[in-house]
Amino acid sequence: MNESTKSVNESVDKETGAITTPIYQTVAFEFPEGEKYRYSREANPTICELSRKIAQLENAEMGVSFSSGMGAISTTLFHYVSPGKVVVIHKDMFGRSFRFFNDFLRGWGVKIEVSPVGSSSLIELIESLKRVDVVFLESITNPLLRVLDVEEISKVAKEKGGSIIVDNTFATPINMKPIDLNADVVVESASKFIAGHNDVIVGLAAGPKEVMTKVDLIRRTMGTSLDPHTAYLTIRGMKTLKIRMDVINRNAMTIAEFLEDHPRVSKVYYPGLKSHQDFSIASRILKGFGGVVSFDVKGTADDAIKVMKSLTVIVAAQ
């Protein structure tokens, strides 16, 4: 089954024959027929279909859906860490993720080791440690778009006994499948490219069934559960993921090349450019270079703000 087919494929409802997943907008299910679901915070048919689809797209055994990307990250990490565990992260990372590790988990007694961004720096740090329990990395970092060699980092980390968790939000399963590169678990904020319409907050995770079953139990206890209507919208958006990412990859490359030649731009950060310091890694492990382009404007911060305020098609938003 190719990527386009995986994106649009849905399970047919066995009772009704519906070919589009219904929105099971209910809190509870009649007992004993509804024993599989019982209560929508624990399990819901619409949400279970979304979880099945992300597992299929990521070539994983099992997927789990969450109320946000941070819900996916925090709940997954709670399966792996406890006071005294050693976690390795890199500095160039989504700010809220960094705060979760550096502020919350560190304050909880987890040993957090922070590497400068870059595959070699991360590998050197892992090799210098006596023990590693978890390595958490972003496949394409936010916001400087470094591409980390997931396959090589996984190899080195596992020699130290570590598990590898990859945030694949910027790459998406269309451009990279971390599990195929020997990562243990992949997490994503589906609010971005996967859902694709800027109208939902969703987190997803996928990995081995043995691990994800335990992560799902933590989700049920913590309550980082997704609602069925949001799951339905995400499934609907996911149907066009492959064709959207193909266009997004092309458009981003065109913009990056344009900016690189622009006299008012001093530097462009995009892994598809030969000038990018991780171009060789990106060319090897990515099928496409993604839809995020960062660049430095010549001049002052006021000049950069002026560029943002002058945009007419792109909306300046967080």
C-alpha cells in the first residue's frame, strides 16, 4: 500500500457499512456490548481509527491519539522516565518541549543532558555518558531546521541502553519514517501538516504495541485524551496528506532558493539547499525537505519585523 493509499484508507464500519468513519460523539457506551470502549476518555471508535491510521503511516505496530502534541510528548515520556533516569536532548527544540524537559522533568529528579544541535554533537554526548535511558530528538529541528541522523544516533544510543523518541512534526511520515530508521517511538503534533487545516489541536504517537499499550494506559489515567469530533477532522485532513506534502515540499524549495539569492537576506535555513550544513544527511534520510523555511534578514530586528508586517499572503502567526 503506497503513501497516498495509506492516507485515504479507512476501516469500513462493520455494523453499518459506512465507508467514512462516523463521529461517535458520546461519553459512554452501553454495557456489555460497549465493553471495548466503556467511556470516551478511555477509548472511542473515531479516535481508535485515527490511532490506527497514524500507526499505518509510520509503519508502527500501534498508535495512540492525544489532546495535543505536548500531550503526546509528556504522556509518552512518563512511560520511560522516573527520578534518576538519564535523558539526552538537543538545544534547538520547540520551546515548550524544552521547558518540559529542562524545567519540569529536571525538577522531578530526571537527569537532563543537553547537547548543542547537530548529529555529531549529540553522538559525542551520548558516547561520553555511562548510561542513557532516553534520547529525545526532532527529525527536523524547530526553528533552525537542522536534520539529525536518526539512524546513526539510534545505533549509538541503543549501545548505551537508551530508547529513541523522535518528534517528527516538521518532516511528517511522508518525508521520514523514524521507526524505519531504528527509532522506538515517533510523536507528532498533528495540528500542523497532518490535519492540515489549522483548525484542530491533536497529538499522535506510534511505536511497538508493548510500549504503546502502556502509554495508552497512562493517557487514560492522565486524561490527555482527544475528543471524537477533532479525531474525525484529523482523519479527514489526513486523506490529503501525501498530495499536500508533495506540493508543500516543492513550494518550500522554490521559496528557499528565491530567498538564498535575495540581496536583503543574509542566510537561509532549509535542509533542501546545498548550502545547509545537514544537506548530505537530509538527502539520505528525507524523502522531501518539508514546508518550513527560516531566514535571516540583513539589518536590525526592526527590519525583520518590517518584512513580517509587509506580508500580504502569508499570515504572521504563532
